Amino acid sequence: MIRFRYRAEPTRRGPPPSTPAGAGVQLRPFVPIRVFGPNVQFVSFRYAVVDTGSAETIFPADSVSLIKASLLPIASRSLVWRGSPYPIRFAKVELEISTTQEVWRWSATVGFTSAPIPFPLLGLSGFLEYFDACFLGEDKFLELTTNRAFAGATRSIP
């Protein structure tokens, strides 16, 4: 099991009105993640939000050229962001999450979009399908445990 403490959402406008009085910040289940291309190039994201409402795992479009991944010749889908549709193109990549004690790495087909999303979305396909997730709201932790669908590698860090 890997545990991630909820993190304050980086925002320039302050917390939304739905945040409890006196909280000061809005906490979200962010996970740092690396996306690897076929030749070991990678891009790291300090904040990627685990989103049970997202059908896909989605990263910014400029990541594709940084990791030198090839987009698949499959029909793209669309992401509607703030009322406007943006195309999603897909590529096969390696994803990696880690803590100071463990590293988990697996292959996944994920989407890339030019939509101005503030954080990558770790959705059902490509991410949550491989994990059992427990959102500990009161304690402000996300616990992830690999499930039977996870065919990646795990290693302990000494």
C-alpha cells in the first residue's frame, strides 16, 4: 500500500466558497507521477489529481513531444473543458508513482490534450483500473493498493 497525504491545491485565487470556514486552503488527493516514453525520456508532474469522475487518464499535449511518444492512430475523443471541446489523442506510455519507500511502474494507454487543464487527471482507464483506492477524507490521505489488474513492477527503496 502507498499512502499520499492530501495536498493544498495551488491556486492564485484562494479557496472556493465550499471550503469549510477557517480552512484557508482546499485539499485534494494529488499524486506525483512520472510519464515515460519509449526511450526512457520522462516528464514529472508534482501534482496530478486522482479523479474518480474521469474515464481517462489525461496529460497535457506538450508532454508527448518531451517523452518522444508516438500517438496511436485511433480515433481521438474529446474533453469538454469549460464548455469547449478539446481533442484527446492517445499513446502507450509507462507510468510511475513512488514514495520514499516504494516505486510502482506500469504500462498504460493514456490521453493527451491541449485543453488548459491545471493538473493531469488520473482517471479510471490507465490509472484507477490498476488500484484499489481508499479516500480517507477525515484523515486527508489517499491509500492505493495494487489489484489483480496491475501487471507492472513494484520495488522497495532501501
